[in-house]
Amino acid sequence: MKITLKEISKLINGNLIGDPELVINKICSIQNSCENSLSFVSEKKYLKYIIESKSSAFIIDSKIFTNKKLNTNIILVKNSQLSLINLINVIFKKQIKIGIEKFAHIDNSSILGKNIYVGNFTNIEKNVKIGENSQINSNCFIGENTKIGKNCIIYPGAKIYDNSIIDDNCIIHSGSIIGSDGFGFAKNEKHIFKKIPQIGNVHIKSNVEVGSNTCIDRGTFGSTIIEKGVKLDNLIQIGHNVHIGENTVIAGNSGIAGSTKIGSNCMIGGKVAIADHLFIANKTIISGNSGVGKSIKKVGTIIQGPIAFNIKEFQRSYILFKKFPLWINRIKELEKKIFSNGLPTYY
């Protein structure tokens, strides 16, 4: 990578303060920097690191930039994170592979679009349709009647079961399983669990990213639906018939039980457990390590806790909980003064 600040500023539509001919050969974090590198600052709390940083230039949000006396090279932008994304996408654009590798297996009934890639030891079953410019990497399985849209990337080792639908511009990372059977069983008169056949599918809509080793179960009869723009981290379990609304993000190690409906623009932290058949309103925020056992009906609710409830109430309760040992000792001291003949029998 070799690019001047002038070229970078033009690419991200920034306002350059400094040497336009300075050559940048690396992008680094502000705290792990080196000479001739570029760093970015999106929050005020990181501005203090600029003075000690070895970076030669910085992309900074114009709304937080106040110290105009800094003796360094700066590019001011409206949003440094989005600018960095655009810059990386231009400079580090990956070479797109095209073609079918020698050891790939593709059923003759499948239809492949233009400029696609299929890696070695990938198995594409009957009646599969794959859109143009999509990348199906090595050791993948694509089940019968599956539809994959345009510009998708399926990373090595992903498994996509029969009848799944993946729309345009989706990314499925390694180890993920799309369309496995939902966890459905019925107990007979002998108290033996009998498997309920899962004959639905999974529909992942456009611009969705699914992290590594995430599992999305097929619907029992209908579809498990992941709406447009959803981002799922690694190691997430999505149960059968779940519906996740547009632009919702879910962090790793979370689990959503069957038939729960999550609204749009929600933010769900790591290691969150959400029970079955619930409704989570739009713009809900659920802090990490929370357990959700009842529906959330108010838009924009923020909850926290092992038995999650309103975040402010939870935090006040937690402060009081931490003071319990102190209060017990104070109560004991008071009772010693009140009961001169000894403490009550409940001690």
C-alpha cells in the first residue's frame, strides 16, 4: 500500500490539513501505530493519544476536532468510521475469483449465474440457483432447491440445507449452518419424545451478514426469516420460526428460542438468552448477559439483567444489592442495643 494524503482526502471527501504529498503505507489503530501510517479518531476520548502516537496522519470526525494547534497531518471528515470503511474497500479490494475448481461437484440441474466461483470439494445439489458474481468457497454444501442471490460470499465450510433462500449481497462465514432442523419434539403416552418433522425453510434477505459457527434453524412449517441488513455475530443460535427485523444486530453467544419475533433496529448484546414465542419491539436495546422471559412492547426500551428489566431500575437495584451485607451488619448492631437479653431467635 502506497498512497498520498492528497489521494486519500479525495477518496473520502475530506478536508486535509498538512502535507498533501506525504506517502502512507499502512493503516493502524491510534495506540498501535508506526511511522507513515494512518489512524482514525471517532471519539473525543481518543484525541489525547494523538500527541504520543507514531502515526503520520489522522482521519478525525470534524465535530470532535477542537485542537487546531496540533502539529500533525489531519483529514477532517463527517464520519471517520464510514470514511475508513470506504478507504479500505478501495485500497484493499480483494481479487474476485471466477470459475469452477476441479474438485467441485455441481448437479447438472443447477443454474449458475455469470462470473461465479465454486471452490474445491464444494457440493451443490439438485435445482440450486446461484446469482451472478457470487463466491461459493471450498468445502461448502448447498442443498437441493436452494436459491442464492447476486454478489454473495459463502466462506469455506458453511452448510446450507435444502430449500433455503439467501438474497443478494449476503455473507455467510465459515462453519455456519443455515436451515438445520428446529428443536421440536412431542411426548407420547410412554413419555418418549418424538421428533416433529421440520418441513419449512430459512429466508435470509439482502445485505445480511452471518458470523462463523452461527446456526439458523428452518421453520417447522413456514420460514425462519432474517430481514434486510441484519448482522449476526459468531456463535449465535436462531430457533425455528424466528423473525428478526431489518437492521437488527446481535452479538456473539446469544440464543433466540423458537417463534420469537424481534423488531427492526434492535441491538442485542453478547450472551443474551431470549425465550420462545416473545415479541421484542423495534429499537430495543438488550445489554449483554441478559435473560429475556417476557415480551417487550414499548419501542426503544433498554433492558439489562439475568431476569432483564428496565436498565435504570436494574442498575439502581444492583447498587442496593451490593449494600445488603452492610445493612445486615447495621441491623445486627441496632438489635444488640434494642434486645438487651440477646438477639432474636431467627439469627
